[in-house]
Amino acid sequence: MPLSVLRRARPWLLLLAVLAGLCTGAAALPLALAQSPVTLQVRAGYDGSYRLGEWFPVVVDVANDGPDLRAELEWSLPGRFDEQVFRRAVDLPRGSRKRVVLDAYSAVYSPNGRVRLLDGATELASQDVSIDAVDDSIFLIGVVSSDPALLNALDAVQINGFSGARVRHIAVSDLPETVGALRGLDALFFHDIDSAVLAPAQREALAIWVSLGGQLVVGGGANAAAAAGGLADLLPVQSVGALAQGDIAPLATLAGADAASLPAGTTLSRAQPRPDAELLPPGASLLFRHGYGAGLVTFSAFDLASLRGWPGEPALWGQVLRDLQPLRPGASSRLSQFNLLDRGVLKLPSLNLPSPWTLLLFVLGYVLVIGPLNYVVLRRVRRLELAWITVPVVVLLFTGGLYIVGTLLRGGTAQYNQLAIVESSEGQRRGLATSFIGLFSPQRASYALTFPQATLVTGGPTQLFLNARFEPVRVDEAGAPSVAVLADIASVTMFVAEATVDVPPQVESNLAGEAQGMRGEIRNSGAVALDDAVLVRGNTFVRLGTLAPGVSKEVRPEDAQANFPSALDLGASGVFDRQPMMNMLFDRDLSRLGSPGSPNAPNAPEGIYLLGWVSQPAVATNVDGQPVPQNGLTLYVLRLRDQPGR
């Protein structure tokens, strides 16, 4: 073929070659994806729902039919670069099948989330899942049952204080193992499932969740003994016995509904109530309920499925479930998305600016030296022409001195400050800590912070001074999270860490609320003293001072003072100013901290709470692999035992 013809045909040949390559690649791409050795199955939140501003579980079943692999599972919200990313390491030998849980958190509405399996920067597999955000106006009900349609009618239940309700079904294996991931639920029904299969971490998280204001309902029926067995110490009944025929018609009276459509004869579980148990309806052995910390636990003698199709089912549970509104300052601080170390609470000397007088003296000294003094000295030695040397030297000396003074004021090492709230209840040995950890960096530097296993960690909602750059929260295979951060000069970078911790302060109380205050006695039965302890009921409080181990304090109605927390008038403790912290901490509750039972405050927190301080951090922190000392202060918030007439 002539050379001129080839030259004219070359562009067309190149175009055909490119099109052929694209077609080949397009055909090969689906084949490559279809042959991927890794598969993912994702269940996010509570059956697809998550609570805004609260943690929620992301359960991933991952299978590897390819070569051995060490990778990371990542949860993110597509298109939301301002939201925290969470990753967890996973070891996947050939042929392995694993169930991995990522605890995630978001305060924004998002229609979907994304799970990716990453080998370094290489994406091996991904899956997008639909998620439904639920705000705090919705009463969220979780159902753990073998019946996938159980209690679906409760989507229509009316709970005072909520605009609606939503029912979500949760597999028992997917029940969260952390209190923070359970906190998004308002109530949990447990039915026809052997509770002995609960892992110890699930069981502990469930107990603490209830004690902090959750509501647990355990159903009766043929499998009542198995359902109650692993939860025995939470229940309002001492034992669950054999089955017997009974009448559930009294439930219609409680629901205010017609009893005609109820089954005439129903199998009931015989149960022996505890002394503090409340019978619903009164006098009937159908529903048993008692307070557990700030929460409620109910046992039904009947099979929950026996009410299916009865029009009064939503109204019945609307009478049993309640808007408890417990006092939960740690949870409120998380939900309100504020920085507890802000607004003058953290008072580090390193952050203080020099006084105006100091700056004025520095400027005057600089002017005097570079001007009159320099001139007088040079004139005395008759060398005024040396001013072109002495002036730059003076400038360099003052600049260097200013830098040295600034460095000395900031210090040469990073400082770690932890302000924590631990929520628990009387008799509980464990509680939930919400810790605000401030990292002060005297220079621009990178840090890697590591926390204990099962700790839930995010960067703070706002940063003090200059913002820091965060990497994803990474959790190793043992469940210990870590965060890498690049901090700016003289900045405070904040993290929020939530974990289940031991509660060294232990108390025994015999207190009852009265119209004008509280009456009774409280004793410190633990080994740790509580400083500046107060008893709080509604917006009234009683000062106890230091509650040392073994010490008892008598409480009388005339000891009560009004205007909690503003009237506390607390002083500083170390680098923490406690009064602005208390004002900020309870700001979300001020509108409902009226006297419990008052018509003007129907949703006021019920019960009596003990608040006291311990000058120790609540959550251990390692930096760059080493334990570090912290300026620590912890506020313990203990819900005292229920009193008659609740």
C-alpha cells in the first residue's frame, strides 16, 4: 500500500484501536467484578434506622474465597467529607467467613452509607446501604424475636412527649455490645429467644442501658423461661414457672379498649413477683414492672404474639411504655454537640495571653532601645554611622527574645486534659463514661492516640482555636480504637471518648422526695471520696460537701436549695472551671428541671441523683504507644434507688 494512503488512514486506524480497547475493557470489567473473591453483606443501624447524634452498629458479614488477606473495613457517608470515617482491621484467611461490627456515629441526615473493604488504598469490595435517620421526636422500639412481624402494630403507639413511634427488628446476634450503640433505642422487646445466647458484653451493655433510662420488656409464653433465664437479675419477677390457662381480658381495661376480640383463654407463665414489682393492671398477674436504676423492666406473663390483630394492642403498650426523661448529662452533651472544654472551662496557663501591661512594657522597651538608647550610645562613642548595624541587631535580639519567651510560656511538651462524666446508678459497679479529652500541642506535630478496647471515639464537634486534621478512627482486631491527628501550634484538639468503666464511688441511700425537698440518709460505702457532692431532685439540691468513705450524711427538707445548677457556685479544680461546665452540661435540661410531678414540668427527670467529683481521668489514653499523665477530673452522676410512689 502506498505510503501516502497509510498516512491518510492512520487516524482512522488509531480510532478503531481505541474503540476496540474500550469495548474489551468494558466487557472484562463485569467479569472481573463477578469473579471478586470477597463478598460483603451489610446491616446498618437498627434494621436500617439510626438515631441522629447517637452511635449505631454496622454489622458486616464478609467472606473471602481468595488468597489470605489482611485489610480494613470502612464505614462512611458518601459525599459527606465533614463526617467522621470509621475503619476496623480484619484478618481474612482463604475460605474464611467473619462477622465484623463497626460502631458508627453521625449527627446529620443521610439516605445511605457505604462499606468498603480496603487493602491499603486499593478497594477490594464495596456496598452501599440505605439508612433512615430518626430524630429525638420519634420513640424508637427495638424487637428481638424469632417472629419477624411481632409488634409491628406499635408503629401506631402514642407515647406522651413523642410525635410518633417506629418499630425495628434486630437479630439477637446483632444486638450491640456497647452502651453507646444501644442508647439510640427508647425501648427493647425481648421475646421467644433464649437469652443465654447473649454474649457477656451484650448482657452488660443491656443492663447499663436500662439503668440509665432504657425500657426492657421480656415476653412470656412457651419459651418464657429461656427468654428470662439470662436476664433474671434485671426482671421484676423472681422466677418464671410452668404454663397455665388464664384470662387476659383485664388488659382491655388498661388499654381502654374493647375486650371482645381478645382470646378467651390464653396460656400464661406463672411468675413470682419481686417485692418492689408493680402489677399491671393492678391486682392482675399479667404484667409485672419495676424500676431498675433510671429505667424500667417489664415482664409479661402472656405471649406477646397473642395480642396480634387486637385493635387495643398499641394503646396497651402506650400505657406501659413511658417518656422517662432521665437526667443524662453525658448523653445530652453528646446529643447537643457542644465542646465541654470550651467557654472558659479549660484554663491552661499555656493558653493565656500576656497581660496588656506586659505587652506595653515590651513595646516601650523596644522603642527606647532601638531609638533613644541606641542613638545616645552611638553618639557617646562617636560612631553614629554604625546605626545600620546596631538597629538590625536590636531587632533580631528582641525578636529572638520574644520567640524564646513564647516557647517557655507554651512549654516544650504536649499536655493532656480529660473532663469526664460517668453515669451509673446505686448498686451498679459499672457505668458509662463520656470523656472530653483535650490535647494541647505547643508546636505543629503529629500524634497517635490509642484508647482501651470497646471505647467509642470521635473528634470533637468543634475544635478550640485552630482546627486539627483527623485521619479515620481505626479499630484493631481486638477492638481498641486509635486516632491520628496533625495538631497546630498552641492549639487544643478535642476528642470525645465513650466507654464502660468501673465506678469506684459506691453509695447506700434511704432517701425519699418530699414537697419541699428530700429526707433520709446516704452513706459512702465505696473506697473513693466524692468532693463537693450534692443531691439533686428536679431543680433543687442539697450540699453534702466531701462524702468520704464510710461517712453517712443525714438529709432534711430544710437543707434543700433552689436553682440548680446556677446556685452551686463551684470553684475551679486544677485547670478546669467547674461552674461554667455545669451550666453548659445541664443547659439542655434546664427547661424541664422543675419539681418532679409539677403540672408545669410533666417531663421533669424523676428520682434523686447524687453528683460528686473525683480528680482522676475516667478513660486511659496512650499517645504514640506510651501511657501519658493527664489533668483529669470526673463528675459521677449516680441515680439513687427508686422510692415508693414512683
